[in-house]
Amino acid sequence: MSTEQPQNPQHQTPQNQYAQGQFPPYPQYQQQPSTSGKAVASMVTGIVSIVVPFVGIVTGPLAIILGAKARGEIQRTRQQGNGLAIAGLVTGIIGCVGYAIFLLIIIIGALSSTTTGT
């Protein structure tokens, strides 16, 4: 009888490819895709259009434009920040609509006070 292991592949134990006390190397670091600057700017200007009075007239449309451009850039370059771009679009639209309603109310109020005063 021989002391060698049987040649049956089902009963063989896998050979350790690393010496005792050695570990496999760490996997390569995967760099995260960068966040779109336009998406961040869109969200910031959208929030400013809602929060800061009378600035929303300017920053609301700016947030909408930046958000739309950021979404296209994100889809083309596979950057991150799609949620930021959507938030900028939504807050920009809310800011624009809010100030449009506010201006309508002021105009209607001014017109009604001048017609009733005569």
C-alpha cells in the first residue's frame, strides 16, 4: 500500500495558493464617480429661490436651467447627482410658480385698489 493520496478528483483537497501566514492582496480601490457641479448649483439656487424673498425671480429660472443641463450631463458622463438635479428642478419650479402667483396677487390688488378709489 502506498501513502499517496488517491488520484480521484472528487476527493482532492484544494491547494492553498498562499503560504501560511500570507493573505491575498486587497482588491483594487474603485474611485467613485464625481458629483456634477451643475446639479449641486441647481439645488442650491432652487432652495434660495424658495427661501430668500424676491431673489426667486432670478434664481428660480437659473435653477431650472442648471438642473436640466445637469441631468443631460449626468446621463452622458455617468456622474452622480441625478437626485440633486431633480431637487434643483423641483425647487426652481416651485420658486418660479410661487413668485408668479405672488406678483399676480400684487398686480390684481393694485388694479382693484385704483379702480375702486375713483
